[in-house]
Amino acid sequence: MSATVDALNTYRVVFVTLILFTAVTAWVAFQDLGAMNNVVALGIATIKATLVLLYFMHLRHSASLTKVALAGGIAFFVLLVVFVLADSVTRSLLGTVRPL
């Protein structure tokens, strides 16, 4: 199996991009976006995680089975989040817990 290596300049660009997104995350943390604060923060975190997975963990050049395993992990994570949100919403509707 031959390993595919990206150019050093690619890693530098991705690193600078991650640093910029970290600065944007810190800036957004001090902004009052109302209910969109969490959405924007999670969106930026998702972009940063995707860059790390694709470039620094070499997912772009990995086998298809690795990509299927990643897709399965993401699917289970989304399922977990959906069930937690569904539980929170139904508890607040029933009046047993204060709403988020």
C-alpha cells in the first residue's frame, strides 16, 4: 500500500485556516447572536473538525471502509443528539423539567 503525501504548503494553508477559525470562534463568543450563538459555534467547530479529519488524519486518501466507518460514527452521533433533543422537548412539554 503506497501512502499519499500532501505538499507541505497544503498543511500550512490548512493550519492557518484552523487558526483563523479559532479566532473567529473567540470573536463570536463575545457577540450577542441570541439563539444563534450555539448554531454558529457548532458550525465553526464542524468546519474545523472536518479540516482536521480530511487533512491531518488523512481521511481524503484512506480506504472506502474507513470512510464508511466514519459515516457510521457520524450517523450514530446525530442519532444521539436527536434523541437527547427529543427527550428535552418532551420533558419540557410535560412540565416535569424547566425548558432549556
